[in-house]
Amino acid sequence: MNSLKRLVLILGDQLDLEGAALKNFNFATDEVFMVESIHEAQYVWSHKAKIALFLSAMRHFAKQLKELNYPLAYIQSSPLSIVAALKEKIVQEQITQLICVEPGEWRLRQQIELMAKELKLHLDMREDEHFFCSHRDFMGWAEDKKELRLEYFYRLMRKTHHILVDEEGNPEGGQWNFDQDNRKPYPKKGPGIVDEPILFEPDSMTQEVIAFVKETYSKHPGSLDHFRWPVTRPQALEALDYFVEYRLRNFGVYQDAMWTNTPYGWHSILSSALNLKLLNPREVISAVLSAWKKYSLDISTVEGFIRQILGWREFVRGMYYLDMPGMAEDNYYQHQRALPNWYWSGKTNMSCMKDAIGQTLQYGYAHHIQRLMVTGNFALLAEILPSAVCDWYLAIYVDAIEWVELPNTAGMALFANGGRFTSKPYIASGAYIKRMSNYCDSCRYKPDVRFGETACPITTLYWNFLIQHRSQFESSPRTRLMTANLKRISEEDQKSIVGHAEYLLNHLDDL
Ligand SMILES: Cc1cc2nc3c(=O)[nH]c(=O)nc-3n(C[C@H](O)[C@H](O)[C@H](O)COP(=O)(O)OP(=O)(O)OC[C@H]3O[C@@H](n4cnc5c(N)ncnc54)[C@H](O)[C@@H]3O)c2cc1C
Ligand code: SF4
């Protein structure tokens, strides 16, 4: 028992030896505390690969701490929640001081603060240095804005951090955003040779974790057969180097493209390493900027990639903290339908959904457009209850942590917050999916048929959505054009679309 001991809590997504939690660590009086909570893997029905990734990365990090002689209390497979296990330790050992980095997840932060108050604990909760923009700075930026939009925030971040701006503060390449250049489908014959991302064979520690997850979480969704994620910082750095050297060049142009059996396309697959804090976004941006010069890369690909990290990643984190806890409850359209069962199995006749969900179950990964314009688009058009959709995304992706998952799902994909930070719902018919992929070639449905047996369900539900929300779409200049197209569809056909949509909505599990 040592009442002077300071406990340093390190969460499973805070695996950085240089992180704020370990600053000024006193090897004589301090102890690091880490806990694997079974409850964390179960409060949503997590993909086995997501559980294995967290456990393996935590155990590798703990091993490193031990090698560096950090006093460490590491609890494996605790039946308690993180905070309950922490509390037990604090009470048993009469600890009076707790140090930690602010948790990314709102719920956990509230619980730790509450516990500290209850136990009259001195809580030293430090800012997370893995982000460019603190919560305070984001709130300051948002305070006087009529509209909260990525574009203005992103420009400010570029200027503040002198990234892709010249000495006068003007954007490199003459424009802030090259999004228009970054929306191409693959060539008609397919993506051709895509340089595979670097994948890591599981070492003995990861194999042990995989065996444990297979046994303990056997009923959870997803496969562990393809588990090749980086679980240590050296691996994450290797993955970053490999990406900027071989794959960044085509990231921009094919960012939105989809193709069967091409799970990663030219994407970086760095999100899990970034979110576990095995990588710092500053070093990712710096590696991308060096590669830009070294390999004479196109500005559109470099800007497109940096916008994701310095723009979207920071922006959604800021929005999450600004709008929690309300964001988790938002349901602008009052959608109430259950998530179709095939979201958990991939067993559907819709080729696009089958492919996006199938690869998700195999790898715990799908890229942004698959998440937004395939599974997300369908969930919005099919009027699924937002919290059910959010639970699915949180469970099923290896990179899913609530601060980044929730704003993307509820805010961006489902418009559940009524357009708080997006100007319109992201909806599309089968025509978009046909343009951006080869999915429709092998589908039993036809993307351009609006109703009837062969009609693409996404197309039917898209037109139905526009008909149901016609007045909302007509009220904004950004969306008026979408309903203008409705005028080209006869009244009779519109009735057939609504009738067919009603049938589909009542038989979602059969699609
Ligand atoms: C419905 C939905 C749910 C999502 N859930 C998550 C999630 O749980 N965790 C997560 O990290 N991302 C999430 N995203 C954002 C994005 O899809 C993933 O970050 C990306 O697909 C990860 O793959 P990648 O590393 O190959 O990314 P790349 O396409 O290579 O992009 C590079 C990096 O930019 C960042 N990034 C890109 N887009 C976004 C974005 N919209 N928001 C925040 N960061 C972004 C990521 O860190 C990513 O690693 C979600 C998007 C949608 C539409
Ligand atoms: S026809 Fe419709 S359901 Fe089938 S793959 Fe194309 S968009 Fe998806």
C-alpha cells in the first residue's frame, strides 16, 4: 500500500511511449495501469479482428513498457468495465493521484471524471497530443460560425500549421481543394495492378491473442484468417513508409473507386494505427510532404490525402466533443427500422452490399466510399434506426472508436443530426454505384430500373426518399437539382416507385 503512488492510466487506444501520460514519469513512485476489459469487446458485438487488434497492440505495448522497466499493473480479461477495474485498484491501494490522457470516447471521460470526484482523487487529465486541434481551440472556432463546414476549418488548419501553403499563406497549387480531380472510377477493364499494402504476419504474441479471441468470442462476427494489421509502432512506421513510397501516387485519383475483390484499392489502411496512437498524424503528414517532393507526386493526391488527416479527422473529432451526448441520440428523420440481418453475414443478393460487407467481415476494413455510399447510403434510404447503424459501424471496423465512428455515421452517412455539419444528405441511386464500380455487372438487379422485380433496391429507395422528402430537398439550392429530376418521372411511375419501395422496406431481410 502506498498512498503517495501516482497511477498512470493508459487506455487501449493510447499506445504511445512519447504520449502525454508518461511525461514526467517517476520510476520510484509511479505505476502504469492497463486493463483488458471483456465488457469493452461486448457492449457492441465487435468483429473478432477488432478485438484481436486491440488486445495484441496492448500486449505488445505492455511488453515494451516492461523492457523499459516501467512498473506496470496489467490486467488480462477483466470481467469489469475499464473504470470499475480502475476504481477497484485505486480503492484497494488507496491511491490519491491519477494521471491519464483525455479519453477519446465521451462516455469514458465522463466516467473517469465522476469517479475521481467520488473518490476525491487528484485527477491530472492531460490533453491528447495526437491531434492538431484541441477541444478548446475547436470550440473557439465553432463558437461564432453560422455554418460548421469542413472546408473553412480545413483552410484554417492549413494556415495555422503551415501545411501546403506558401509564405504568403496561399494554397500550394493555387487552390485549397482538389476534390474534383479525385473522383474517378477505375478504367473500364478494372484497376489493373494495384500495389498491395504491406501486411504483417502475426508473431507468436498475436497468434496467442488470435487463439484466445477465437475461443472466447467465438460467436462474434468476422474472420481472423486474414489478420495482418500493424500491432506495434515499428510495424506502423513501416506501413507508413511503404504507403508513401508505393501507393500514395494513385490514392487521390482512385479515392472513390470500387471494384470486386479489391478491398484496399490505393487507400493507406493507416486508420487503425493512427487511432491506436501507434502513429502520430504529424509524422504521417510529414512523410506525405517528403514523398511529394521526392517522387514528384501530383498535388491533387497529396492535398487529397492531407485533407483526410488534417481536415476530416480533426473536424469530426471536434464535432463529436461539441455535440455529445446529443449526437448519439440524433434521429432527424425519425427512422425506426431494424438493421437487416445480412449486415452481419453479407448474405444478400445486392452485389455492392455483398462485396462491401463481405470484405468487412473478412478484414474488418472497407474504404470510405464503401462505408459512406454503399452501406451508409443504403441504411439511410432504408430508414434504419441510426443508433442500430452506429452500433454496427462501431462493432465491425478495426479502426472504429466512437469519436470518429459516430460523427461519420450519424452525422455524415445518415444525416441524423439534420445537417449540422453537412449541407445535404449523402444519398445516391444505383447509377452512382454503377459509375464508380463493377458491382452492378454481377448483380441480379438493374441499376437503372426504378421499380418492379429487376429494379435495383437502391435506385427504388433513392427515388422514394426524394419523393418522401421532396419539400426538404426543394428548399435548398444545393439539393433542388435532385428533385428537379423527379419532374421527369411520370406521376404514375412515381406511384409505382412508392409502392415498390413500401414492399422493399417491409422485406429488408429478403433483399
Ligand atoms: C459511416 C462511416 C463510418 C466511419 N467510421 C470510421 C471509424 O470508425 N474510424 C475511422 O478511423 N474512420 C472512420 N470513417 C472514416 C474513413 O472511412 C476511414 O477513416 C477510412 O476508410 C480508413 O481507411 P484508410 O486508413 O485506408 O483511409 P484513407 O482513405 O487512406 O485516408 C487516410 C486517413 O485519413 C483519415 N480519414 C479519412 N477520412 C476520414 C473521415 N471521414 N473521418 C475521419 N478520418 C478520416 C483516416 O485516419 C485515414 O486513415 C468512417 C466513415 C464513414 C462514412
Ligand atoms: S444493381 Fe443496385 S444493388 Fe445491384 S450492385 Fe448495382 S447498385 Fe448495388
